[in-house]
Amino acid sequence: MLSLPADQTPPGWGGRLAFAVVNSLLWRRSDDPEETLDSYHRLVDVASDSGWLPDSETLRVAAKRDPAPADLVLARALDLREQLFDIFSAVAGAERLPQVSLSRLSDVFGQGLSQVQLTGRGAGARVDWRSPVDPDLPLWLVAISAADLLTADSQERIKQCPGERCGWVFFDTTRNRSRRWCEDSQCGNRARAKRYYQRHRAS
């Protein structure tokens, strides 16, 4: 695989690049979801937070100079986001993976792998990108992140917030795998307040 460092995506966005993209649609199960992945520059920012983009500023400058290719990448990223939501929802629920969504992910993943090459490094070699400033690079990195999660031995740590309006996916890093909510102070508190209200109403 590529010579990628550890994913530095903040835990508040799910702890993995693929999760950060899925979670970019806030309150997706509500009647009024909030879109945050609203530009190619935002996609670059999310990918850059992982520590995997070699030259994010060049990508931003190129997109500003010629926005058409960047707009196409953003549209594909939004489509992939919904496929990943379905996939990770299935994983978190211990359900069979949706084959159409998995095929879409596989296509993007394959496109990314077709753009890697071996480059010399002293007496050895490393796997690297043919073009580290290809506008599709953030999208390929998202697919690689998702593939890495789906093929790892820690899939039981892939969780989904059960909040009524939420649906966030995240990687549970607790020792006893006890994390349940996206944020205990958000959906956790809402759920407890709702149960409290229902108990007292019933009594």
C-alpha cells in the first residue's frame, strides 16, 4: 500500500478520514440536515486534516484557477459519501454490506491505486502518487481510508451514533469498546433527557 502516516483526523470528526467525510452532513437523520462539504476547498481541508495530502495548497490554487475539474471531484465525493454512509451503517449494525455501494467504493479505490507508482529511495523503493497534485487525490484518499477500515481486523470498533437525528459514524478507541454516542454531551444528553421526560410523564 501507499506509504501513508497514521491518520490524524480529529476524533471529533470520527477519527478517520472516511468517517469525517460521511459526517460532513450534520444531523442527516433530521428534517433539516446541515451540509458542510459545500466546496472542493472544504474537501481538501478534510483530507488535509488526515495528514495524507502532500501539497494541499497547490490543489487549492489549481481549483481556484480552473474550478471545473474540482467541481466534478466534489460531486463524486458527495456521491461516495452516501455510499460510505450505507456501508458503515451496515458494518455498525452487523449487517450485510450493500453491494451497489461497495461496488462504487471499489471503483474509486481502483482508480486511486491505478495512479500510484514505485519511486527509488536509496537502495530501496517506495510507493507514491504519479501526480501528488491531481484534483482527484482527496477523493482517492477517502476511498483508501474506507478500504483500510473495511479490511482491518478491528471492524467491531466501527460504531454509529444511535441519536434520532444523528447517524454519525466513528472509530471507538476506548479500551472496552464502550463508546456509544458521537458526543456524550450532544446525543447522549438528549437521549437521557428524553428518557427522563418519558419516565416522569408516565408516572
